[in-house]
Amino acid sequence: MSAKTQETILSFIIYFSVYLLMVEWLKPVIELTDTDNLNLFCYYLALSFLFYLLKLNWKYATLLKLLFICWVIVALYTDLSFLSREAFSYLWETLVVNVQAIVTQEWQKMNDPFRTVLFFILLWMTTYLLNYWIRVRKNLLLFFVLTVLFITILDTFSGYNGDKSIVIILISGFIVMGLLYAQKLMSENKEEMKGTFLFASVTSLVVLLLISGVFAYTLPKAGPSWPDPVPFFTSSNPNASFGEGSKGNGVTRKVGYGENDEELGGGFSSDDTPVFMANVQTEQYWKIETKDTYTSKGWIQSSIDSEISSFNSGESIISDIAPGNEDGTSVASINMLQEFPFIMQPYGIKSVDSISQAPFRMDMDTRNQKVSTFIGENTVPIMNYDTTFSEPVYSLKALRSATIEDVNALSSEFDRYLQLPENLPTRVRDLATSITEGNRSLYDKAISIQRYFRQNGFSYNQNFAAIPEGDTDYVDQFLFDTKVGYCDNFSTSMVVLLRSEGIPSRWVKGFAPGEVVDQIDGVPVFEVTNNNAHSWVEAYFPNVGWMTFEPTIGFSNNPTVNYDIDAQSDEPEVPEASPTPTPEKPKSENEQSEISIGFTEMMKTVAKWVSERKALIIWTLVGITFFSLLVYRHRGKWLSKVLIPVYRMRKKDWNTFEKMYHQLLKELNRYGLKREQGQTLMDFAKQVDINFGDRHMRRLTSTYENGFYGNNKDNVNYALMRESWENLINQLSG
């Protein structure tokens, strides 16, 4: 292979790799600035690097680049034919107007076509600089490092996902660095590499990088060491709404109840402003309403013609949450501190008593379960009322007898509780299937999904909940990317996973129990604040009804279950029954912020991965060991094929010659021609030459002694010395 062909091959690979690096620079710029037509800018980069590769005269290259830029401007911003007179007039007018704006410093008059031209000029300058580094400096380390920093910083502190970009950058960058170094050695030594060695070098470099990438991708990885900072910076998104922290007006708002749940996500600040006081015997979850339609960004209520049912003070309220036994009836006295025109409902509500005698209304067709308070046709808040309720009790036997066939037999009104967006990522459904694999009943599936969040590295945090951008699904982002959020993330994700397995479910909003601040006649008084705004899950089991589930880490809302069957050893574990819900106190903010799985957990994951592949790993190590021993045993047959090309790439100077001579002594010793103790180098050289029938060793030894002892290192014919050295190396390998 000629030197010109070698140079062309190396240059093509180098320029192509640098082109890939530049494209990875372009992608985040285009994405984060909402700029379209990435392909056109990529075409321009490809054209520029092609001209540099072909060493096209700069005059022709400049003309072709200008024509391409003009064509892009005309194609993007007009409907004119590029070769028409109108197109040239448009380009000239655009140039004149924008140059005048620059001269007069009226920057606002610069239009988009001219900004596009300026961006092309920036790319032009960048490619020129890269070409200088490739052709003259033969070193792109600075550009490589800056590219890695650029992408990693954007991936960390912006919404740009640079997972694939990092892999492409590292592979392309190392290829460029390796080949530029090879080019530099060839240029300094004015030597050409053999075609086979060139091919072997490039191939080995690429294969090594690919193998490293595969191992890095497949091996288990530790979780993040700190929360994703992106949600913190994006939490001021004005489009996000209720959760535990609804936002608006471009700033993070305080936590509390809100009506709009169409766009969830983003952080919130705490607010301990009291909402109401509840004088009740046991802790309760206070339900306000449910929603049934998940949009991939948040929740809305399906549009169904409403039929309003009214209830007067003291009358029975019909709810689809069946109350428990009559003997278990309790009363909760509510003292509202904020004006809300609806009732705070404990589970199993039976009636509401109020001195105001205002009627209560519930939307029965949409069945969002909200009990609103009216005077006439207007909603009004009621500040004091008593709710009578009987906490639901569920039969474990009935729960486990509910099957998917029973769900399929339900009326069409339950279809909305199985609704999922058409664009829901497939991996979400696959995750639901993997979580519930092996569960026989719908109830066991629901329990498995509820437990999943507590056992797989998820973390509760009110500050670092991401806001999904573009087509990103809210649940998919939480389950697979961030794993950090608050109740909205956990509850919405559980509803989607339940529906993916065919279990009717809905999203519930209200308040957690609050804190005990007083007692009246021995009955606790709970203070419920804005900080207690919460969301959870209700799932429907045929022949049983709706049942609550609490997936959010740090909270507990276990319903009362009647264990009316004998537990078998092969039965899945169920949560321990308790006569009353016993919510856990949410973790402290420091505990909630911790999302790293820790070194111990990482080592467990590594041990599990190794344990599952013990046989493969052992046989692979045995094979590698055997192959290595075989290669080492027969190194004499292949070592020269490596030594000769390697030393040809080095400079023709004394340092290289000295290393070559000592390497030759090692190879002679391995061959069996060992230098005896006290034997001079020249006597040993004569012995070697007698063995091979030539004078190469004496010539090399004489030059080495003159340089080493006589310091005669400049007047050496290094080309002749290398020829003699290669001749001996080849004879040793033969």
C-alpha cells in the first residue's frame, strides 16, 4: 500500500470521527434553542470536512460553501427558485438591511435569515480551526476534552439527554487521538507503515473501544450520588400545576391543594399554613376528589354529562366506597381554617351534619367523588361540620378471588379506569408485567406494584421532581430516568402500572392525616396543613369494590383486611392488618434527598450479576488463560511482526537505537544465544554472527559501543542500523 493511500485512509477516518464530534456539538444547540433543520447544518459540516480531506483549493471551497449557504437561506425562508432573479434580489436585500443594522447597532432589526448566516460562519470558523489542528498540530486533545465537558454539563444541568452522545464522543475521540498520533509518528520519521499493520492497528483500536463500550454498558452500575439538578432548575415551569407543589407565574409556589392537574412535576416549597382541624379518634386520609384520565403529562376528568345528586345535612351519602360495619361508626368534627367549598371526606363516609343546613352535592356521572357545598346555585364554604363514617373492612378471600375475567365482565363505565395514552412507552407496560409475574390474583398484583417503589431505589423528594418536556411521558421519566419525586409521581405511576395489567384504578387527591396538636375529651385533634396535601391510589376489585393503596415512600395507608382464609406457605405475603390506618411520619428532607444506592448495594448488585453468570465467566477466564499461554509459548513466531512495525514508527535517533539493541539482546537470549558472564559485547556479537553466517550483530555492536562509550551518536547511519536489526529479528522469529 502506497504512502498516499495510507494517508488518505487515515485522513478519512480522522475527518469522519471529527465530523461525528461536531454533530454531537450541534445536537444540543439545536434542541435547546428550538432550532429546526439539524440535517442541513450536518450537510454543511460534511461538505466542509470533505473539502479539507480532498485539499480542495480554498477559492473553490469558499465559493461552494457560499452557494450552499445561500441555497439554504432561500429554501428555508422563501418559496423562490434558487436560480431566479428574485432569489438573488432577496439575498442582496437581506445582506444590506442586516449590515446596516450592525453598523447602526440596531440589533433588533437583524432578521432570522441573517442569524442563520452568522451561525454558518461560526461553523465555518470552527471547521477551519479543526482542520488546522488535524493537519498542522496533529492533536485534538483540547477539542476532545471540551466536547466531553460540554455534553456532560448539558446532560447534568439541562433537559438534554446525552447518554448516547457520550458513548459516540468517547469512541470517536479516542479513534481520532490514536490515529493522529500514528500520523505524527509517520511524519516525524518519514516512514510508511505496511498496509497490513495499518489495518491491524486501526481495527484493534476500534475493536478495543467497542469491547470496552459493551462491557461498560452491560455491567451493573451504581445509582446517582446526588439528585438530578435539572428538576430544581426547571421547577419554575409555569405550566406545572397541583401536586404537592403547584407552580405559576414563573416561580416555585408553595405546596397545597389545587384544581388543575394537567401538567405535573417540578419542585415546591413547604407551607405549614393550617387548612383545617379534625377532632377524630384515629388518623384518617381526607379524600377530596378522584380523576380518571391520564394524558402522559398529568390528569384530567373525562367529559361525561353530569347528574348531580344532592344530600341534606344528616342524610345518607351514597359513595362507591362501601362503609364498614355499623358497630364501627365514628364521627370526625371538622373546623375549616381555609375556605374550601367542599367536604373533607374520611373513608367510609355516611353523612355530613352542619349547622348551616346547606345542601351537599356530588357529581354522580363523572364520579369524581367530590362533595361540594352550595347555597342556591353558588358554591360556598362551610367552616364547621361533622362527618359520620365507618372505615371499610375488606375480605382477603374476596380480594384474592377477583380475576381478570371478572374485570372483563364489568360494564363499560369502568373503561375510563383502564384508559392509557396511546403513546405510552412499551417499556412501562413491560415493567408492569415483570413486577407482577408470578402473582395469581389481581390483589396480589396490586400489592406487588405498591411494594415495587420501596425496593428499587426510588426516593421521595419535594424539590427534585422533573418536569417532562416535549414528548416525554411523566410516568416513564419517573420510572426509568429520575426515580425521584413526591406523591404525584408515585401515585400516578402506580395507577398506570395497574391499568397496564388490566386492573381498574383511579388517582385520588386530598390530605394526609396531619399532626396531633391537642385533645378534646380524650379525642385527638389533628392539624392538617398545606404540607399535608397528598395524592394516592384507589383500585377496583370485582365483587369487592374500591380499595386504597399508598405507593409513596414515607407514607402508609393500609386498609383494614379481614383474614378470612388460612394462609398457605405458597401464598404471597400480604400486609399486616391493623384496625386503623397508621400513617408513617414522612422522612426528613435529608433522608428524602438521599438517592444513592450506596457502595454496599452496588456490591450486592455486582455479586448477583456475577453469580448469575458464574459458568460463563469461569469458562471465559479459562479460555483467555489458555489462549494467552498458547500465544506466549509461540511468541517467537509472531513477536517480530509486532516489534518491527513498532520500532519503524519511532524516531531514527540514538534513544530508539539503544532500545532496539537491548531488545535484540533479550530476543537472542530467548532464542538460546545467551551472553556468558564476563563476555564482552563484541565477543558475543562474533558468536552470534558465526551462528547466522553474517556480520549484522558486529555492525550493531560496534555502533552501540562507539555511541555509548565514545559518545559518537550523531554520525550514525540509523537507516542501515535498523536494516541490520530487522534482519536479525526476522531470523530469530524464523
